[in-house]
Amino acid sequence: MRFRHLALGLLLTATAAQAQQPVQLTVQPGNPKLIISKHIQGHFAEHLGRCIYDGFWVDEKLNVPKQGRIRMDVVQALQKIKVPNLRWPGGCFADTYHWRDGVGPTAQRPKMLNLWWGDVVEDNSFGTHEFLELCQLLGTEPYLAANVGSGTVEEMAGWMEYLNASHDTPLVLQRRQYGHPEPYKVSWWGIGNESWGCGGNMTAEYYTDVYKRYATFAHDYPGTKLKRIVSGANGDDAHWTETCMKQIPLNMMWGLTLHQYTLPTGSWTGSKGSATQFDEQQYFNTLRNGLKMDQVVTRHAAIMDKYDPDKKVALLVDEWGVWTDVEPGTNPGFLYQQNTLRDALVAASTLNIFNNHCDRVRGANLAQAVNVLQALVLTDKEKMLLTPTYHVFDLYQVHQDAEYLPLQFQSPDYVRGTEKIPALNASASKDKTGTMHLSLVNLDPNKPLTLEAGLPGQSWKTVSGRVLTSAKVNDYNTFDKPNAVQLADFKGAKRKGDKLSVTLPPKSVVVLALN
């Protein structure tokens, strides 16, 4: 009996030792031509809730730094993370928006009802010139969504002429009269939005014909070559992508979009789940649903490869993020939700997925920048805070326009009941200075994760890093405690012979720099 206990003890010790073996990860040499586009880290500002009004665009009397009515503390926060592009005016709002209502003297601009988002009155005080001034302050690429659902070809073509032409046409003379003598040179244009849904409830076959008609009149002007972007699929709708790739000539499109949200409950009907009140099972479910982004992107990319083997057309995931129930007591049409460490882990994992698909994914837009859905910034009158998701984009900006480095590893599992997901996800790049950056996410909320990384052919001497974690996965920042979840220096990485040894805390995002 004593020997049986001894044997069992030895077995358990061996099993525990085996379980604690470091994950073996290899950073492989990259291809200098394969770059992680900075535009993967793009953002989205729709006329929805308090994103524009009370977010970017505030009352003249509000006691915050402003340029005109543009809120400068928000601008400065987004400047810091080098926002590469900003999508506007929607979203569903785009297909009810008529750009002429938003130019000229503010007092003369007509009001409209925002029927999509809360039935509130839109006064059009924030229009084309104001948006492009915001983009100039941010140093970001404007990405406009043209109204295909309720607009006309003439309206869209006129907007492009107004912004990009330089000849003395009536529209150009009007632009000059309204304060901008030179062309804006806006090149990114979405031809419709969610044309399968709020943009017109079209079939894929019908939309491709509509797209070709609109794109025919989307002209290049001197100094501005347009990037014409197709309104793409909802989630895993392979038929939509197949139809667009088959029916639209490649030379008529620069990009094709995809919208894929993460719902904690996985359902659009009934409750989507609380942003802050959730248990570990609900945490697990959210991560599982978020990681589906990889298989969705893989499927659409494979269809695109069939028609575009040279990968000329970009896949743009121009709406993504965690979508929960609104905060109790807020307008359900404003989509205002809090933002926890769980959201940050989903964001980091998603950006790793995009980085690892950078041969095809060359743009993306988190929904949304301020006060809506998985926002980077929340405001309340004079107060402003940065969310845990903001800190992920702060960490990941090192990958912008850097050379992609493939990784090879086998992730341990994070197990919950009869289900499991990979505990570890990662991506890597090398910037123009030769510095390598490794982004590591440990989704397991209970266990640290140790790994050993080999870097064959890569020369490095020192390692430094930053970490985002917190005591609980549902920790979040409030206006009273805006720094409850914040970045910290990371001390869990060191050189071990010719390898890199790293211990990731539970529920953490770590980005390392190797010089």
C-alpha cells in the first residue's frame, strides 16, 4: 500500500512538472515585403449616441481645452496612439446622411432626425469640414462612407468633386467660399455600408450591380487616386464575399469590408450580456466568441484568394469589437457601455489575429472611438478617461507598418467545463530600426504561463516590456478612479542563453521590445 502511494505521488509530481513545462515558441525570419499595415489599428466615429456630440464635438461653454468645438484632450489621447484612419459618418447613419446638409454656415444647416440611433435631432453642426479638421488635428487618414442606401450617384460624385477637385466648378467655388481653398484629397471611400442590412437590405447580386454603377462615377482627381471600398459581408456570410469577388472587376475595388462583432452571449436577440457584471463562464464565452474572428477572416480570405491570388484587394474589418448591453439607465439607442480588462484581452487577441493575416487584412476599425460600444475614451462633461482597450492600442502601435515575423508555437488550453480555447495568442514584428516586438496574450484568468522563445537568425541583446493586467477580469476605469486598469513596466522577461524566457501573469497582455 505504501508503495502504491509512493508511485501515485511520483506520477502526480511528474504530471505537474509536465504541465509546467514552458511553451516553446519560435520567432521565424520574416519577408521584408510583408508588412503589418498601420491601418489595422483604425477607428470609427459614427453619429451615434455621444461619439460625435459630447465626445469629439462639445458645447462652446464646456470648460475643456478646445479648438473651435473639437475637444482637444480627446484629440491628444488619440494622437498618442497614432490613430491611422478614422471612419465617418457611419455605420447605419451613413446611408441616411446627405453631405450638403453639413456644409456652409452652421446656423443655416437643416436639422434631421437620427432615426437609427435614439430618434434624436441631428443639427448637422459637425459636418464634412469639421470632420476633416478633426482628422488633420489627429494626423489621420479620413475614411468616408458614401450614402448608397438613400442617396444618389450624383450626390456621391458631387461630394468627391467638392473635396478633391481643383477646377473652378460650382462645387469647388462653394468649398472655397466655406473656407478651404485647396482640395482635401480624400482617397478612402466606402461605397455604402452594410448593404445587406441597414444600408438597403440588398441581396449580394443586386448590390454588386449597384456598386459597379456608383464606382463608375467615383472619379480620380489630379493628385488623388481613390481607394474604392466594397460594402462586404456580415460575419460568416461567404456567399456575399464570393458574389462580390466574382462579379466586381478587381480594378474597380481597392478593398472589401467585413463586419464581425463579439457578443458575450453570442446572440443578437435578447440580452447580449453585461459589460461589467459577469462570471468566469461568461468571461470564457466572450473570449471564445472573440477568437472566432480568426476562422471568419480565414474563410473570407480563402474566397478572395480564389479570385485575387495576387492579393491586390485588401480585406478591411471596418467594424469589430465587443458589443454588450448598454449601461443601466442610459439611452438604449446610444450604445454606451463600460470597458473592462476582458474587453482589452479581446482587443489584443483580435489585433494579433489581424497581424497574423496581414497578407490580406490591411485595414480595420474598432467600433467606436468615443462613448460608444468598445470605446477607447469615455467622457462625462469635463471628465475624461482612457479605457483598458485604449491601453492595448497604446501597446500595439509598435506594430504599425513593421515587418511581419511569423511565430510557431503550440498553445496550452484554457479549459472551462467541456470546452477549451487556446490560452496563448501572439504576434511579432520588426520595425525600421531593427527592434523586434512580441505581443503576448494570456487568456487564462487563473494561471501564469511560461514560455521560451527561440529567435534564429535574429540579433538581440536586451529585452524590455509593458504589461496590462488587473486583479479581476471585470475591473474597469471610472471617472472617480480613472487609473484602476493601466499599463505597467513588465519585469517577467529575461535572456536565458540564446533564448528569451517569459512568464506571463494570468489574464494579461504583454508587449516586449528586443534590441
